[in-house]
Amino acid sequence: MEDFIKHTYALKDISIKNINLTFINDFDFYLRSVRNCNNNSSIKYVRNLGKIIKSSYSNGWIEKDPYLNYNGKVKEVEREFLSQEEKNSIYLKEFSSVRLNQVKDAFLFCCFTGLAYIDVFQLKQSNVEIGINGGKWIFTHRQKTEAPSRIQLLQIPEEIILKYVNYP
């Protein structure tokens, strides 16, 4: 925001009372053109500003909500999945750096369990239990949604857990 205000208005700051639909559209354009953000990233940043504006309006700090006529739309993104061959290629890759091998293992663990990095980062040995079918399962709650997760461990994630069983 600071860079946008400097770039567009040659100012260090701007009063929240001066934010209008033109400012919002200019910010959106700046994100797309100068900062090379894609549509969904631009919309996310503009909406985050909107949360501050709506709070300011609710508290009576501004008289009008400039977002009333803003209609940025998020585009559905079709994400491609890694093929089994691609995952195997990553699995077999050995890096010269210990750190890169750890990153690789964390990435693969996320791929095979469907957990986000933060959920993997917070896992403890106590989260791995024997499930009803006699196999090892991860029992945890997702950080973002607080939803319970029950994930049966496949061979590769189980190998990764064993690799780091004594790792702090």
C-alpha cells in the first residue's frame, strides 16, 4: 500500500477519508500492472483493504463505504495435480544439502497426506496412532478450519516419519 501511494500519488500516506472507488480501482490496476499480480491475488489484496474500510465505516470514521460499487471477482483456478511419476521423481531426487532434502520430505509429506505445511509443522508423534484397520493414521485438527482430520498413512509418508522420529 505504501509503494502504491508513493507511485500513484507521490505521497507518503493518505487519509482514509480520501479513499474512494477511484482509489480502489487504481490500487487494483497498480497490483496487476506494476506489481504483476494475477487476478485472484489482486482481488485478495483489494478485499483485505476493504476489511479496514468496512471497519472504519462501521466505527463512523468515514461517512461512506467506497466498496459499495466495487465488484472484483475471483476466477476459479483449475489446479493440476502431480502425476505419480512426478512424485516418484521428486522422491528419488537426492540433494547435496541436508536442508533441501528436509524441504523435499516436507513437500512430499504434504502431497501424500493432503495436509498444509503448517499442519505438518505442528504434528507430534502423539498424532500418529493405530487406526481401526490396524494401520497407522494421523489424528489431528487442521489449523485453518479447526476441522478434525483422520488420515491413513501411506508408505512414503510413513517412511518420512520414521526418518525423522528422533529429529527435534
